[in-house]
Amino acid sequence: MRFNGVVVDNAFKIDLLIDNNLIVELKSNERLAAVHSKQVLTYLRLMELPLGILMNFGQPLFKDGLKRIANDYQGPFGQGETSL
């Protein structure tokens, strides 16, 4: 990662980066805390990506452990437009 012209090696570790477009953060907790969502949002902002998924395998049902997180980043498609 580069910040103010300084290269910072190993600044953060993303669990999965799919096709350089989607961050997937994996957890295994009884319940998610607000800090988990903020962690994904920070990754999205640093990498200027629009979407991330937080997956928590600690929930009884898999669907209850999924959370989609959107960044307010405006990508190469301009204001209000996305490729999704």
C-alpha cells in the first residue's frame, strides 16, 4: 500500500480478494461486532473498491452470517453509475 508517497508493506491482510474487485472477510464468531464491518469498510476505502462481503461462520444458519458492505467510492463509471 502507498500512502503519501510512502510504501507500507503488509499494511493490512485481506482474507480473500476476488478478481481484484470484491473483498471477502471471514470470521467465526457467535455474533459480529460493529468493528468487523468497519474493518471491511476500511479495506474498501484503502483499495478504492465498491463492495465487500463479511462472512461469519459462527452463526447457526449460513445466510445469517452474510453481510454486504458498500463503500461510497465513485468508481470509473462516474457519479451514481455502477457496473453491477
